[in-house]
Amino acid sequence: MHQYFHTNFGFCLWDLAALLVLVVMVVVLVVHASRQKKRLKDFEEELSDQQAQQKP
């Protein structure tokens, strides 16, 4: 089976596993970045609200 994939498609079955790991890592990175952006926005809004309340 390994020889079949390697000769007919030009890649190894381990390459599929590595590609899957890469795709999962990219998805996790995108999700993390979007959530971090939302957390930062929420934090900045909370901070501006607190600063507005402290000003007389």
C-alpha cells in the first residue's frame, strides 16, 4: 500500500498525517487570533468604561 501511494501519487501516507496536523494547527491559530482580538476589544471597552466612571 505504501509503495502504491508513493509511486502513483508521489507522496507517502505520513505526508497525509503531516498535512492534517498542519491544517489543524492553522485552524487553531486562526480561532485563537480571532478570540484574542475579541478579548482585547472587550478589555479596552471595560477599561474605557472604568476610566469614564472615575472622572468627576
